[in-house]
Amino acid sequence: MNPPFLKRSDVKHVMHAIAMLAKRGRLQAILSAGVLFREDTLTKALRERVKQLGGQISPLPDDTFRESGTKVKTARLEIDLRR
């Protein structure tokens, strides 16, 4: 999934997706790179939830979406409950 980044919409969208994730489900998402360092309550809660579920959030290279005409910095979230 690639939710909009405006006003933490990406974080809210992914938190909702996690709540709906099947017991043996898998979730991958592209988020604003801000998810790696923001200190607001919602973003910190997302990082903690991902950690609890054994997932990870990793930065993507700065030029990942260059061909799409954007220089936005992004991160990849992955949760795999099949393991």
C-alpha cells in the first residue's frame, strides 16, 4: 500500500491496516521517511506496534521515486505474521 503522506495520513492508514491484519497476514507499505524519526504520539505508537509484531521499518534510497518525478524521502514497512 502507498497511502497519502499529508498530516500523518500514512501513519493513520497503516495503523488501521494493522488492526485489520489477519492472524497470519502480511502487510507492506510505503510511508514518509518521517516515520523513522518523528516523536509525536501516533508515530511512536506505530513504531512500537510494528516492533511488537516482529516487523520492521527501513529507509528507502533517496532516489527511489525519482522516475515518478518526486524527491520525497520514504520508508518501507513490513509485517509478516506467517513466520
